[in-house]
Amino acid sequence: MSERGLDRARFAKCRAMMERGATAGERAAGEAAAIRVAAAAGLSLGEALRLADADAARAAPFRARTGGSARAARRPYPFEQPPLRTDPITVEEILVQKAANLARLKRKAAREERRLREVYAQQDAEGASVREAQDERDRAWAEGKR
């Protein structure tokens, strides 16, 4: 085979065990597994290592452009964020929030009602043209019966 047949993810795991195993036995097992994966692709261990290094070199500029590690991109845990407020919310603030939410819901309902009125008007117009066409067919049928 060739580089296409190389199971890159499996080879990367075997290589990691081969290079960073905790014991000599783990490292030897990782090397043996990496040799088997490379042999399944028709490559020697050295060729597979060069191929993996070339892939890593090709992907490195992209990783550098994306701007850092995955850890920096994640959202912070809740305990890492500062508290939102230190003073308790008052009844007046709750009432203001409730009134604002109610006004928002009313505006949303009015928008939906206007939209549905347009849809219903369009359906009525289509229904009228269908009824008109059916009436014409009924008249033609009735004239044909006479």
C-alpha cells in the first residue's frame, strides 16, 4: 500500500505510547504496535514516522494561525467567573423585568398575528381562485349533461 493505507489516528496513538510510555515495557509495546500499523500500510516504521512528521509540519501553520490552545478557547467554569451582582435584586427591579418581558411577549404576539393575517388572506385568495375554477368546471359539466 502507501501513505493512503496508513491508519493515522491509530499510528499516532501507538507512536505516543512508543515515545512517552511510563515503563520500558509500554514503550516496547507501543513500538511493536506502531510497526504493525505501518506494516499493514506497506510501510516501514521509519517511513511511517516521516509521513506522520510531514503531516504534523503541514498542520502546524494552521494551528499557529488559529491562535492558541484549545484550553484558551473554552468557556470558563462558573466558579472562575466573577459573581454577577453583589447586592440582592429588589422587588421594583423584578417588577420592571416582568413588565419588560410582558411587553416583549405582547410585541411578539402582535407580530405573529400580523403575519398570520397575511397568510390567511393569501390562503383565502388561493381558495377563491380554486373555488372559481371548480365552479367553471361544474358549469361545463352541467352544460354537457343537458
